[in-house]
Amino acid sequence: MAKKRIRVGLLGSGFASRFHHDSFLKITGADIEVAGVYSPTQANREKFASERGIRAFSSYEELLGEVDLVDIVSPPYSHEEYVVRSAEAGKDVIVEKPFTGYFGPPDAGDDWRGDEFSKETMLTEAVASAKRMRDSVEKAGVKLGYAENWVYAPSVQKECEILRASKGQILWMTAEESHSGSGSPVYGIWRKAGGGSLMGKGCHPLTACLYLKQVEGLATGSDAIRPKTVSCRTHKITREKAYRDAGLIRTDYFDIEDYCQVHVTFTDGMVADIFSTEIVLGGVHNWLEVYCNNHRNRCNINPVDGCVLYNPIEAQLEDVYLTEKLGTKQGWSFPSPDEDWMTGYPQETQDFVNAIVGGPEPQCGLTLGCDTVAVVYAAYVSDERGGAEVEVPQV
């Protein structure tokens, strides 16, 4: 039997588009053609396309008419629009994290500040956005993959295997994603990013924790275990008067937090604690530790010690990629042998394509996308209330 041919259109030409494109080249079980790319900036899309030998579409509408699957790797404020329009056109969809959010009222100008706006309004509107995305996908009968790579990271998937085999009960999880600041030019502006460390980084470990509790519930013959309440504190560390800037950490944020800690309780009474910050040097720190009634597992995503390198001269590795946001190549470091694989990018793409060609629903789809949005913005409400516990709305 011939493999099903799927034409893919990338909607966005930034950092995430690179590893999405590369992941499609590794797909098995389907005939994948990356038909082309569109982004509003002509120079960016043409450069991205020419480097990969694909087409640069001149508009979203042009791309939509030529593809079967739309891969949305545009800034988060555009996710709802493109998911809804793609679904209405009968196209399957992949959407990058964060799923959706709140990006200000329609008339918000450059001086609008998310850190001074009602978080209860944000929660209501962000959940409504997630519902519109869910409804459009379900009405159209298309598939949606939520591209949260932590779900597919090999270390997290190994914990899933252990949970299913041991029928373990997760009592507590701790997790973190931190580094020294995003390289995106629009990160730091709530209107573009929908929040700061909690939204842009905390969504990664949060979704992984939500996923593991779902897996646990299903493995033990009950319903998926869902988030129930959240409490949260955020801070603007690099904007404190006492902060001493050594020039190594990004500080040019307009209205977002650069530190957060989140405490989640689940419907079974168990808990998770999540940290995400922009104030950590030495590369990306991604890890999740699971404390069960019958085992304990630390899932290291980055750094990992598959390679432990000592390099005495910075310049001799000038053209060698070691790992994301390392800062310096001199001294000891932990190069990732295959960073995309360790962080789950090819695996998530394979899972989405499998669903499209007739396999089971994606492991990370509508439910996790909607739950993540609800927890993130309920957490912002908690922070606004000084850390008080807030119920998580069920989307």
C-alpha cells in the first residue's frame, strides 16, 4: 500500500520553524512534503525557504490552498486565528506552545501593560479563546496536535512506561525550565507573548506534569486526573532596584515577569511544583522529578551527560553547536549529542502524523492545550491575589 502523501505548510519562519522543518524530514509511515513557508516578513520567509529549497508563499491564503497540514509556528497571539481558519478550511493543524492566551483588548496600543491589567479578565478571555479553538477543530473533524515537546522527551516517555507497568501513584512532581532570557524580539511584551516566564517557559514543565497525571489515571483504570487548583507567585527580579546587571542576563522586558513558582493540586489531591525563570546562567535547565508511591524518577531533558566536554580554547569550537543558550564554550560543558531528539521534537511530529494517517489521537492535543491555558491564567489570578489558591476552570 502506498504511503499517504501529506503536504505541510509552515506558518512562521523563526527559531521554532527550524526544528519543525527538520522533524518533518525524519517522518516514517507517510509521504511528507514540506510544501513551503509563510511569514508576514518577506525577507525572513524568503531566506528560510531558500536555505531549505522550499517555496515561500506570499500569503497565508496561498499557503492554505496548497497544503493538507498547517504547522503554526507563529507568535502566540496569532495562534487562535490561524487554528480556527485552518480548521474551517478542513486542514489538520499543529500549533506550537503556548496554545493560546490573552494579549490585550482589541484597541491595546504600545503603551498597554499586561502587568497592570485584570488577571480575572485574562483568565476568562484566554479560556474562551481555547474553547473557540477546540470547537472549531471538533466541528471540522480535523486533527490537532499541540506541540509541547516535553510530553515527547525520551525521559518523560520512559516515566510513562514505568507508570503504566508499575501502576504507580504520583504523589508529587517538581519541574523547572529556566535560562538567561529568550532570544525572541517580541518576548517581554505581553501583547505579543501573553505573559512572561510562567507563560513562555512554565508551560513546558506544566504540560508535562498534567500529561503524567493523565497517564497515571488511565493506567490505573480510572479517568484522566485533571488539575483542580493553583497558587502562584511571580517576580520581576531584573527590575528590582537592588539588581546589579553584569550584562549576562536579558533585562529589556516591558511588562512581564522573569520568575515564577506555581503549585498545582490535582483532582486526586496530589501536587506539583513548577519553577520557570529568566535568571539562570549556563544554558537551558529542563528537568522534571516524579515522586511516586512505588518509585522515583528524575527526567533530565537538558543538560544531559551523554557527553561531558572540557574545551580550553573558546575559538576552536566557534563553528560547533553544543547546546542551546550555553553562553560560553570554554571550560566544562554538557553538549547534547542530539538536542532535538532529547527534547522530543521529532517524536512529537511523528505522533501527530501518525494520528493524521489513521492512528490514535495525539498524546498531546486539545485537552492538554486547553488545560495548560486554564492553569496558566488561573495562576496569574492567584499571583494578583498574593498567592491565594484559585480554582482551575475545566475547559
